[in-house]
Amino acid sequence: MKNILYTVAYDKVGNLIKASDAEKGNEFHCPVCKGDLTLHKSGKTGKGTKRPHFAHQNLTPNCNPETALHFSFKNLLYKYLEEHITANTELQFSWECKYCYETHTGNLLKKVKSVRLEHGMGICKPDIALLDKENKVFAVVEVVVTHKPEDEVLKYYKENDIILIQINLKSDKDIDELENRISKPDFVQFCFNPKCVKCGYYMHKTIMKIVDGKCW
């Protein structure tokens, strides 16, 4: 988590904007502390040059780039998902299943009718909640920078059949890879294989061969 930069800010009308898309001379504010930011964008590339970013004019003690990264990615992802739902377009994603060790693929928004930021669920407030046509949360997206969901929250998701989709951020560069990060999340607590009626664990697929020939 070294060298994280503030690469997203609010513009003067309250929209989140990336430093790479911003223009100098405009007004920018920190998404965390709302302090004034200055755009640093030299246009130069190569060794030793920093990518476009914002810097505080007066940094407040409770503001840090990790928090800003989490806030920015979460809100930009929320907007991205909302746009797909409004346009009624599919959002294909895939993950390496930790239960059957196969690669699963599917449409993330197949059952989604709405999304909510920090939706209150009593024991927790997931970063993004995915709701179905009955207005019920059936999946959540947790964006992790430094703190993973607590064990009691993971237990709550499991006991209530809520699918956990987790994205682990390592750098502010992940913001530019937002579409790829949601299409290939780091962890999905779900498997397409059926569960065993006795133990409740997902079953592994078994390959069977049929030999059409004389009896051995």
C-alpha cells in the first residue's frame, strides 16, 4: 500500500472526477475531508514522474489516501453498476471458486433491480448492496483496502444466503482498472455446484467415462 495518491476529487458541482480527466484552474475538494485540493498534472511521462493526482492545500489529521481510495472506488463502482442497471445491460464476471476450484462465469446483474451504498442491515453496512425485485439483499460488494469484513459479518452473510463479492485494492491505479476489477473479483462466496444434503458443502463435479465395448 505504498505511494497511494489522491487521484479522485469532487469538482465544484459535486461530481467525482479523476485527476487524469481534470483540468487545471478548476475547483477541487477532497472526497473524505472536503478540504481544498490542487491538481498536479504535468503531462510528462517517464521515470521519476508522478501520474496525475491531487494534493491537499492543508492536510487534515484524519484524512489519508487509503480512506480516499476506498471511498472513491466504492462510489465510482456504485455509479458504474447503476448505469448498467438503468441501461438494462449485462455485466459478465468470472471468479476462481474456492469450493470446487473451477472457474465460474455469469451475469452479475441477472437478478439485480437496484443497488445501494452502505445499506443498513443491522449488523453491518456493506459497501454496495445488490437488491432483487422483492427489494431483498441477495449479494453485497465489499471493497477492501486495509480492513476486511469482520468474522461476525461474514457469518451473517453466510447464514442469510447473501453472496459476498470482495475486491481487494492495492493501489490508486485500481481506480483506472475498475471495470476489470469488478469483472474479475478477488473472491466470490458462491458456487454453481449443488450442495450436499447431509453436510451442506458444495459438491465437486465427477467426470465419468462410458466405454462402449465388450465386457472386460
